[in-house]
Amino acid sequence: MKLYTNKNVYDAFCERMNFIIDEFDHIYISLSGGKDSSVTMQLANKVFKERGRTFDVMFIDYEAQYMATIDHVEELKSLSSIGTFYHICLPFKANNASSVFNRFWYPWNEEYRDNWVRDLPSDAITQHNHPFGEAYNDQLFLRGLFKMFANWYRDSHGADKVANIQF
């Protein structure tokens, strides 16, 4: 692939997306709900729509997030080129900077349901309905959750060429 010289950022982005579409059988975007991943997803949606292709989305919901972020993620779910939106609400081991007593925090931990910041989204992948089998456990850190999902996604699609777009 040729280096992107004398191109603006948008043209370079479109060229990269087209390369990914041409080279990979299955593609998913890791969405945080922040500026970078949101813009990436919206621009990717435009390119994928032009190419008649879809992409999937993985969103790991931390439970205690700004409602504006959650509202924005809900808006993004309606983009036309999304195939499957994996809204993951699983307990995982997160560092806890809010307590001197509890070093770790486990979002969506059923044991503390009365303390949840908000209710589970209706389309959530939870510890009761997740497809990840024994690969999932609540002692995974975020990085482990990403790796578990990537392996599951590849295996469940039976594809050798899977791309994850992450910003």
C-alpha cells in the first residue's frame, strides 16, 4: 500500500477504510463513545455504505459513565452500516481510584445490583447471556476482555481475516 502523501486527512481515512474493506472478511470497530471512536464510526459508516458493506461494533459499557456518552452510543446504534452491535455489560476487573478500601471495581456486578448507577440496557450482553463460554470470567482486566472478544469474534465468524478498528 502506498504511503499517504499529498492527501488531506479525510481522503487518507477513506483510502484506509477501502483497503480494510478489500482485505478483510469481517470488520468490527471498538467504540468507547468518545470523540475519536465516534467520528471514526460515523466516517466508516459513510465509506461502508458507499461500498455496500457492513461492520460490527463492540462497546464495553462501564456502567458508571456520563449519561451523555451512553445517550450518544444509543444514537450511534442507528447507523445504517452496522451489522451487529455488541453492547457488552459484563463484570470485569477495573482499577478503582475512588476507594482506599477496594482496589478493584467490577462494573455490572450482580452482587451489588442495588448500587448500580443505571439499569442494564435492553440489548446488553451480560453474564447470563454472553456467548463467550469459559473464555470469560470476571477477573479479566479490560485488556483481557478485548482479547477474549477478538478471539471469540474471529472463531464465531469462521474467518481468517478479521480486522478490528480501534481509536
